[in-house]
Amino acid sequence: MGVAVFVGVFIWTTVWTLDPRDTISADPSVTAEVSEAFSDGRMDVQVYALGGRDVRVEIQFMPDTDAGAAAGMRPVVNFAMVDMHMDGIAPPLQLVEAGVWRADVELPMAGRWVVSVGFGEEFAEVEFDAR
């Protein structure tokens, strides 16, 4: 009986003190994604809702063989809330490899969001729920 109580207390203490972000899978599933053809190539955007309003965006730009200036440019990323006038959240992008970027952001509130990713006048937009 004493061993069972000790094990139960140990397990409860371990689980109770974990940060919820530490229990998130290292390979979360895609929450939303879009693939958009631009004049200079194709933009793929994947959104991962990690929980606790934490969101990861992964961007891949595959330029055409005769691509112009967009091939070497960094895309513009902007988050906006769909039903409210809350926008202008532009997280810093991390270059993962040539043509691939990642951005991590904690949104100020839960709800329906849209992320716009693109170059100049061309943007790919995808909506998702942050909880």
C-alpha cells in the first residue's frame, strides 16, 4: 500500500509540475495550409496551432527556373484576427534553408485568425483557429 501511494504521489507531482508546452508533440499536425501560384513561383504555407495561442508558420517558396527578384527576397508575414480589428502582428522570420522560413508567434487572444504571406502585391492567405 505504501509503495502504491509513493508511486501515485510521484506521478501526480511530475505531471502537475509540467509546463503544458513541454507536453506538445515534437511533430504537431498541420492546422491549416495553402499553396499559391505566384508570378515567380509557388508559395506553400503551413500553420501549426501548438496550443496556448502559440502558432508556428512554415513557409516554402519554390521559384520558377527563370524567377526574378522574388527568388532571393524574404517574404512578408502578417497575422490578423478575422472578426476584430486586430492586425499588424508580423513575427520575425527564421531562415531554415534557401527558400524555407519559419516563424513562431504567441497570439494575443484565441479566436479565428488569418495569416498573409507573400512578396510585393502577391499574397497567400490561410485562416485558422488559435485556442
